Amino acid sequence: MSIAENQRPACAAPAADTLIRYLGHRDAVSIEALGQALRQLIQDPAQRQHLADVGVELVDGQGALRVVRTMQTITGGDT
């Protein structure tokens, strides 16, 4: 679910590639729809595994380290 307008396009592309399950923008997602999507995900271990697998492929957990290294390169520092 996107919250801000600028999140809509950022959600649409990964949803089209089944990298995320996008329910829509917050003004178009009811509590019932959110609950139904959660129940479906809870009941679908294959879908949960798929989302977990693509998450691991997309996110390596090293983003903060890359930011620090880039900042060090830019500033010429090592702290």
C-alpha cells in the first residue's frame, strides 16, 4: 500500500514483476481489503516464500555500509 503520491510509481513496477504485493494507494484500500490480503498471505506459504526469496535477492543488508564508503570517498576521510 502506498501512502504518498510519489510512492505509487515506485510500487507499480515491482508489483508488476511480483516482487511485492501492492494493494493500491491508501485512499483506495479498505480495512477489509487489507485484512483479506493478510489472510491470503498467511494461508499461502508458497507466496510468503516467494516474497522472502525475492527480498533476499533485492536487499543485501549492506546499504548503510555503501553509504558510509561513498561519503568517505567524497570527503577523503576514513571516519
